[in-house]
Amino acid sequence: MSFEDLIARPAFSIPQAEKEALLLPALNALTRHHREKCEAYRRMLDAMGAPKEAQTLAALPFLPAPVFKHMDLVSTQEKTMLLQSSGTSGQTPSRIFVDAETSARQSRALVETLRPLLGGKRLPFLVIDTRKIIADPATLSARGAGVLGLMKFGAQATFALDENLNPDLETIRSFVAKHGANPFLIFGFTFLIWSRLQESFADGALDLSNAILLHSGGWKKMEAEKITNEAFKAALLRKFGLSRVVNFYGMVEQIGSLFLEGEDGLLYPPNFADVIIRDEKSREPLGIGQSGMVQVLSALPLSYPGHNLLTGDRGEIVAVDGGAGGRLGKALRLHGRLPQAELRGCSDVVGAA
């Protein structure tokens, strides 16, 4: 079973048991591929005593996501593009190397995941960010990669912020005056949407009722200001009439694998990805309704071994095959970041390389 088989099915349409049966051979194949192509990854697997072939998704060997902050892991000899995480100031960013084939898979995955939400027609595109973030396509931040990915759905991309991340109010007003009577797309980092768009206009000053807003990231700052996802949506509805607001969960280490928010506020992995929750101490898999560390799996990465990662996030599986709008598979609720900045055991894994 391959990535092609997984992506050919309609988004969020595969029952969990069938999905796991399809994903397992694909992820075992990726583990073999990266073991063969990336010497540092092979040494880490050997140090873990990882099996050559896992019998379940939970038995597949995983890496702590922060490993990409400490070392360059590459499984290709082809020319690559460097993606870097948009880390907090002072943090070491993750470095992800993407070749042409992996980039093509990521692009196709993004299209198939977002098609049910955005349709097949390209929409006028308002980016709540600065054009500077896509200035150098060879070295992109996670934010820049997100913007470039969504340009496949957007037309006439307009950047709402200047180089210093200050809002260009006239540009925003002009865009809405030109395109606001019909559906259009807005994308941005969650905290930028809040602090640069929401806080810059009075109630009723902009009519965004025809917009579809996709947003992600920046929740740490939102939580610090005690702004919940529900409060975020309520403020945008009251101020702009903006009702179609969709959060997604993703990371530069698995770019292209978006867990989209459903109408129930829960997050759903796409067909080619999955999620496991593990106990914070024992690392054992947990069941439905149990909170622990979020592990993400993706059939996309060929040029770097990022297909199976333990993140620094805490969450729980709320339901399986019973999602909003008929979505199948697991439904994830996030509970924020783990207290420690780096996952325990990360240094041991790096040392093994």
C-alpha cells in the first residue's frame, strides 16, 4: 500500500481500522527507506533496538520532534529546499530538507485535504503577514511555507502587513472592497490574525462575511492572554461577521499534513496521516479520552525521516469514526504544550546518532 492509494480516497473518508491497515505498510516502507538513505537515522534506530518490520502503528519507531533542532537529517542526494520552524525568539529552529519529490507529495496532500473546504476554484487571497516571509523560496519559515502552499488555492495574493508586521489598513480595506461580495480566502498565523487584523478595526468596520479563514500556530501567545479558540471565533463573528473560521494543526517537521478542525472544534488527521497519544512517563499508547503526549505519523516525507514524530504537545483522542460532518478516523483535542521546552530523551537520541 502506498501514498498514492491513501491520497486517492476522499478526504476523511477512511474508517480507522482500514486506515491503519493501509498506513502500516506505507510507514514501514518509509522507515526502511530512511534507514537505508540516512546514516544518522539508522544509528538512532539501532540504538533504540527498533524492529525491522512493525506489526502495528504504535510499534513503529518514532523520533522526538526536537531532534531536527539539533542535527540535519537528510535521506536524499537531490537538491533540497530548507524549511525552518517559526520558533520563539532565542529558540533553535528545526531544519527540514525537502526535495522536489517530497514537495510534490506535500502539495498534492494539501490540495486533497483542503478541497472539501475550499472547493476547486481559486479564491482571492488575503495573507495576514508580510511578503518578506516568501522572499527566499530556497529557505522558508513554517509561516512562509504555509503561505506558498495555500497560493495553490488563492488568486491575486495580497499581503496585509508591512515588513515590520504592522497592518496596512488601506490595503486591507481595498482588498475587501474589491473582493468582499464573493467568497475569498484569508490565511494567517493565529496571533497575527488576532493582534493585527482583529485589533485594528472597530466592530462592523469590515465585512468579512464571505471569507473563509484558515489559521494556525501562535496559540501559546493566545493562551498567555487567556484567549480561547471559542473566544477567538466569537470576536471575529461579532466584529466582522466572519463565521467560517477553521483552525488546523500542523508543523514544519511534517509540512503538508494538516489536521483540519471540524464543526465540533476537534482536529482530524488526513487520510495519509494519523495520531497516537502516549503516556508522558511510560510512553505507552493511551486509549480514547486519556490525555498524553501527541505523536504524529505521516506518509509524506521522503527526503528526511520525519514520518513518525513525538511532539511537545499534549492532547487526547475524543472519538473514532464518529466525527462532525461524517468524518471518519480519529478526532483529536489539543490541551496545549507540555511544560518542558525539550522532550525528555531527545539528547539521548541525538547522542546515539
